[in-house]
Amino acid sequence: MQSLSSNANVLKWINEIVLLTKPEKVMWIDGSEEQLNQLRQEGCKTGEMVALNKEEYPGCYYHRSQKDDVARLENKTLICTINEENAGPTNNWKSPEEAYKLGRSIFENSMNNRTMYIIPYSMGPVGSPFSKIGLEVTDSIYVVLSMNIMTRVGKSVLDALGDSNDFVRGLHGKCTLDINERYIFHFPEDNTIWSCNSAYGGNVLLGKKCFALRIASYQGWKEGWMAEHMLILGIENPKGEINYIAAAFPSACGKTNLAMLIPPEIYKKKGYKVWTVGDDIAWLKVKEDGRLWAINPEAGFFGVAPGTSEKSNYNALMATKKDSIFTNVVYNLDDETVWWEKMDNNPPENALDWHGNPWNGKTSKEKGAHPNSRFTAPAKNCPCISKQWESPEGVPISAIIFGGRRAKTAPLVYQSRSWQHGVFVGSTLASETTAAAAGKVGVVRRDPMAMIPFCGYNMGDYFGHWLEMGEKISNPPKIFHVNWFRTNSEGKFIWPGYGDNFRVLEWIINRYENKVEADLSQIGYIPRKEDINIEGLNITDAVLTDLLTIDIESWLADVQNIEKFYKKIGATLPNELSKELDILKLNLNNSIGTSIK
Ligand code: GTP
Ligand code: SPV
Ligand code: MN
């Protein structure tokens, strides 16, 4: 096939990859429907995918990945910088020399008898000053079709690139899918990503976590902007004014849900609306107006399927109804549709589970869908997609929220005292682990800014970068912390969550607009009970009190854990953050609470 690009840098790199992997055929992805349709058909022919019911799920496909390849593999995700300190103590490091050597030995001849697809893609709207270009080479049709949903793909991207050498070089190969040889190598100093022996989204859709977070966070550090694991949403008030919020929660902690939230009836009636700009990643820049502006670099949602229902997240569910791909969910053999736990109370009886085995949802004790099964859906399908979601200028951010799953320590919401204190709050974010990564579930781990698996450089330098950005933003967003996951003695969530999280967002916007007072506590500003609207909720006063309580003992225990974590960060930890930790310790020990205006 004729090359789609005449860019000498592109051609030189492709040539190297062809010589290494020796594909039988090379195909440039031009983004045309004709070509994509041909690939869809071929994917179905080889059994890599199954076309779903054309009436209920037009343009949708079902896919299963290998049993040991259903989540990100963090211990095989490597940051390969010349100096180990640049990867830092929270990343797995390998020298570029060794990594390339190992990678080459794995990729050598790996595409024999296979077609190599070359995907030109843009993260961010093509031509936006925020946007960046990547090329992903892959031997997987699933990857091509998923990238076509998750990013902007095709010829127009190469046109925008022109002769430039400024593109991220991504190589993905399924190789033999051997877990022992599975690696996701990042070379931030070379703008390069190599991923082998996996076919799971987070490891192989290289535009997402690999580029838009790991490589981009490094680029942002060097170039003075930020790449963050954040959703972006707009809250429209009855006057039609919209405030935008960016929120960082660790994997499977509720970003997609919050981004697409439907306000409770009492707010809807008054005219409040929520608009989705992005559900996972934000790229942020300071503009002349002194504010922080953000774009969503992605074009689709790679969302957690289980738990997504008409009730919990109507908008996400609707987004999946056409042109989407479903991975590791239940396949209903009777009507060629998909199902997952908590989609509804009517699981199929004649189905295949995520292993591909016959499964009866009415009688089986096993789950049908993998807990990290996912949908890949075009953002433009989402009923509440923001009118600004493709704005090349981005949207101005009024508030930044950090949050995680904390059964006890963190209250429902609190506000930091300043940008610096907000960076401290982000740097000490912690959460109970989920199924989004291979490993134990439910263990508390520190996950600063929800970036522990995604920061492409030294975490201490990353904190420093946050502090420096604060100096450049003359009109900074206010920084908050939320926790939807507080539990009672029976382990039940005491906050209803989902759409009712709007009540907390309202407080946050009220604080941003200086409309409500708050109480300065040991950890930051805490809402007054009367300022969290619980009208129409089945919540007792005692529960609300509990939600806003700071338990000094468990905070002091947490401080010890933070100290350990900060020790691990070591010499690159900014002094400002050690000072903030001292202040927190002092406040907790003195245990003072003063009311302020
Ligand atoms: P990634 O795509 O992995 O980054 O995940 P995410 O942060 O987008 O999480 P998502 O919105 O997909 O939610 C993950 C899980 O948390 C789902 O099972 C949701 O049902 C559940 N969840 C989301 N919001 C809430 C909430 O407010 N309360 C409770 N209890 N559960 C929630
Ligand atoms: C996450 O784990 O935070 C995800 C899914 O958004 S993945 O793309 O697999 O990383
Ligand atoms: Mn994520």
C-alpha cells in the first residue's frame, strides 16, 4: 500500500519498525469509513470480534481479551529515562539501552504473517494549540477500531503534522500475548512508547494512559503545562452561567460517573444542568487571563461496564448504544446483545461469560462480566456532551477536586486553604485499590493526584511542577477533596453518591463564588451542615454529621502513612509540602477548630 505520509521523520521511523517486526503487509489508516468497515468485517471473520444486534446496538462489536490480560499491568509498565532519578521512586525504571534491547528481542519478526496498521492520531481537536500528534503502529484490528473511537484518526492528522518531527512514536504488538514477556515501555526523552504481548485497552491504546498521561506529563513538565488524570464537567446554573470543574480520582473511583451526572430532581426543576467535557484525562494550560484552561484530549470513553445502568449512569449507557466496542462483558446468545453486573435485574440465561464459557445469569454463582470489563464509546454519542467539548481553546477551570475511596478518614468534602495546601492535599491522595489494575483489591495506597500509575517522571519533580504552575496562575481554581465512599460499621456506603454528588458540587461552586461560609478545621475548610442541601434525601442529621466528621485518631494514623510515603519520595520532595505536613500534624495535635468567614 502506498504511504499516506511524505514526512521524512515518519517514514524513517516506520521503516525501522518494518525491518524489526517484518509484517506481511502494511496498511495506513486513513480514517475513511470504507477502510474501517473493511477492518470491522475482517475482525469478525477472524473471530477477534462479534458484530452485535444491528437494531439495538448498531455499529457495535463484542470482544474478549485473554484471561490474564484484562487490566493494566503496573509492575510491567516501565519509565525508561537515562537517569533512574528522572523516573523516580514511584515508577518502575529500566535504562533506555536495556529496554530497547529487550523490546527489540521481543518484537523481532513478531509481525510475520500479520498486517501492520499505522494509525495517525491527534490527542485533542486537530489543530488546537493544546493538541499533540501520535502515530501508533499495531498488529491488532481491535486496537485500530478502538483508537478510532478514543482519538481523532486519519489523514487530516498527517496533514496537520506536515514535515514536523514532533510526534509520539508508538509501537504495539500482540506478539504471543505471553504475560511473562508483557511490557509497556515508555521513553519520555524520545517521545516513544513500546507495548508488547498485551491486547488490553490501558496497555495498548497508546494515545490514552501511555501518551496522554505518561509521556504528556513529562512534556508538560518541560513545556509548562499539565497532563492530569481528571474528568472535566460544566455546571450550568438556572441563569445559564457555566462553571467548569476538573476532578482527579484514581481508576474506577467514579470519574466517568461524576462527569455524566444527572442532578437530582429538585435541581433539574430549577434549571441546573451538568455537561461532560471529558471523563478521564485533562490537559491544562494557563492563559493570558490568568486562569487555568483545559481540554479533553480524547474523543471517546473507555469506561468501566459493571455498575453502569440506566439508573446509575444513564448518559454513559446511552453513549454505548451505537458505534461502540464492548470488552470482557457477557454476550447474550439469544439476541446478540451485551450484559454486565448491575446493568439491570434481568441477566441473560443463554449467554457467554467473559471467559467465553456458557453462562446462565439466573443460576450461575460466578460473575458474567470481568469487574474491569469496559466499553469504548464515542464521546459525541453522550446525551450530555458539552457544546464546548471540542473547543480548541478549552474551558476555564473554576475548581479542582481530588477524591478517592476512603472508608473512614476523609470527610464528604473539604476545601484546601490555598493552592500550596491544595497541592499537599493532592499529593497525599489515597484510595482503596480497584480492579482497574492487576493485583489485590481494597488495599489503601497513596495515589497522589490519582497519578501514581501514570506520572511519566519523578513524583517529587511532579509535585514541584504543580507548585510552580501555581505561581503562574494568577487566578487559580480552588482545590477541594471529596469522598463518596465513606462506610458505616456494617461496611455500607453512607452517602448515596452518583447524581446526589451534585449537592457537593453545588457547595464547591458556592465556595468558588464566595456565596457560603465554611469552618476552618484541622485539615481545611469544612462545610457547615446547613450548606449541604439534603432536601429529598433519606439521610439523617446524624449521618450528615458523620459524613463531615474528622476523626483525629485515624487522621493521625494517616499522617504516619503520609510521612512514610514522603520519605519514599525522598530528596525531590518540595520543602513546601513537608511544611504543609508539619502544619497538618500540628493542627491535629492541637485539634483546634475555628469558625471563619
Ligand atoms: P477509570 O475509567 O478506571 O479511570 O474509572 P472512573 O474513575 O471513571 O470510575 P467510574 O465512574 O467508571 O466508576 C467506577 C465504579 O465506581 C463503578 O462501579 C461505579 O458504579 C462506582 N461509583 C461511581 N460513582 C460512585 C458514587 O458516587 N458512589 C458509589 N458508591 N459508587 C460510585
Ligand atoms: C484507568 O485504569 O484509569 C482507566 C482504564 O481509565 S485504562 O485505560 O485501562 O487505564
Ligand atoms: Mn482512568
